[in-house]
Amino acid sequence: MAMTESPRRRTGRYIALLVLVAALCGGWTVLWFYAAGRAEATLEEWRVREAASGRVYACGSESIGGYPFRIEVTCDQASAQFRNDQLPIDLKAGGLLVAAQIYDPSLLIGEFRGPLTVAATDRTPPVIVNWKLFQSSVRGTPSAPERVSLVLSKPVIERVVGGNQQIWLRAEHAEIHGRIAEGSVASNPVVELALQLAAASAEAIHPGAATPIDADITAVLRGLTDFSPKPWAERFREIQAAGGRIDISQARLRQGESLAVGGGSLSLDASGRLQGQLRVTIAGLEPLLKTIGAEQMVQASPHMDKLAGALDRFAPGLGKMARQQVGANISTGINMLGEQTTLEGNRAVALPLRFEDGVAMLGPIRIGEVPPLF
């Protein structure tokens, strides 16, 4: 005959189970509050250390939540002041939320509220950045990050000019990724960088950038000594003195009918100007030349001025004809000078993009000047 469990024993078992669950919940709660306290202390230590280096971070109000499985730090009316550079900068944002799983505190996920205002203390017009969604992720610790990612949906960068906001850049999507490939934050870091842009335009910067551009660029920066705070000019001098360079392993840009891919290495000369060469393959060369205004560049170049002046002395009006002829045939000339190839099934030409003495040259075309970095 089967024995039946007495009601008293069954009740005792339920009570024991409830006590166990309550103990586990209590223990987890104690653990969470301990972790939250450590997170708050770590943030305060980081703020003190950053302030000593001239970077002051503050919140209008701050709170910690996320119980039971996350630690969430909410900062409303976030601000930052950078006083270590030659050009001090103030940043202000609507707020941010930073979260970490309690079982993986080395991965920090952030979400920012706009707008972000960037203002130099020399009273130059502020830059205003806004977005639909702005998220970040940091692997490591605030003082020693190993990998950083920024992802923005519909970012817009504006500058206040004469009391009006002028759009500098807008895009459908933007991503920036960085990681330390070699070394450490404190000693000779080699940084791998990746930039992705979708439908980005910047007509205020250059008329040729009015048509949306898709870009995917991967590069490695060598020559940094560390990430300690210092003016950018000083940092670039250190990179130059160390023989540093930026190796562009992949660059892919599409604009309208034009597609360009390339790679190569760039460094800095003693004057702080970019030097080096990229190998660029272009499909849709003619619309690209029209977009960047190559015909006008050639016609207005100092070399063309000298040639046209000499021709005009020989026969008045001949110089003008030469300018027009050179401009009209520039695409044909570049195709003849470049290496004929194909790119993703389309006819293309391979050309060098050279940087020397502050001048950028695409094949034989001077496409612009690059200011010194120090």
C-alpha cells in the first residue's frame, strides 16, 4: 500500500523552497547593490583622473538602475570640458545612458540623446550634431578601452553661421570602429580604424560632395606613443618623429555613376604635411572629374597659366583655345595615362593619388591642397 505525503510535510517542503528562493533573491540583490556601488566608485575615480588631465565630465543629474541583471548609469544634461589642447572645447548633450551586464562588466553599451553642441572657447561659431539614434559600445574599461564602436542613424552636422544653422554633413547611416591591434593604451598603441558612411553629403564643404556618397574605409595608424592628453599638433609631431604612418588597406567610395577603390600608405613630412601615394582604381571617371571640377582646376592651374600666356604671345587667343581644348579632353588624357582595367565588371582606369608638398594629385590633375597638421 503506497504511503501518502502528510500535509504537514508538504507544507514544510514549500516553506523550505520559498526560503531558498528568498535567500537567492536576497543574495542577488546584495550582489547587485555591491556591483552598483563599485560602478559608481569606478566612475568617480575615472572622473577625478580625467579632471587632472584637463578633461572635466559632469551631469545635470545622475542615477544608477538596471536591477536585476544590468547596471545602468543615466546622465541627464551631460557636459564635457577639454582644457588640455591649444583650442579648449566645451561639449553639451541632452543626456546618455550607459549599461553593462552584471556578469560582463567589461562591455559598456551607451545610448546618447541629442543634440550635441561643440563649442570652442575662443567664441567661434558652435557645431551642432544631431541624430535619430546614436549608440556606442566599449570593450575594456573607461581608462583602458580595447575596442570602441560608434553607430549613428541619420546624423546631421550643422554650424551656426551668422545666427543661422548651415548643414555641413548629413548621412543616412555612419559607423566608426576602432581597436588596439598592437601595444596598449599606455605604450605604443597601433590602432585599427574603420569608417562606414551611407548616403553622406557635404555640399557646404565642397560642391562636389552634394551628391550622396557611400564609403567603406579601413586603415591602421602607427606611430602613437600613448593616449595621454596632449595637443593634436604635438601628437602629430610625435607620429612624424617616430616614422609613423597610416596604412589604408581598403577604401571604397561610390558616388552616382562613379566607383573608386584603393589603398596605400601616407605619412607626414617635417612640415606636418601628408606625403605618400594611394593606388586608386576608378570606374566612371568622366562623371567623377565633372563632380570635382577637374576641368576648371586644370584651366586655372599655374602651369596652364604659363602655357596659355606663352601661346597668347605667339598668337593672341591661342591660349584661350588651348585652355578649352585641354579641359574638354582631360578625361581622354587621363585614360591614356592610366592603366586600363575593370572594376566590378565595368571599364576602369588605375591611377596614383599622390600627396606631396601639401598638394594632392590624381594622376596629372591637381585636385587640391592639404593643410599641415602641425
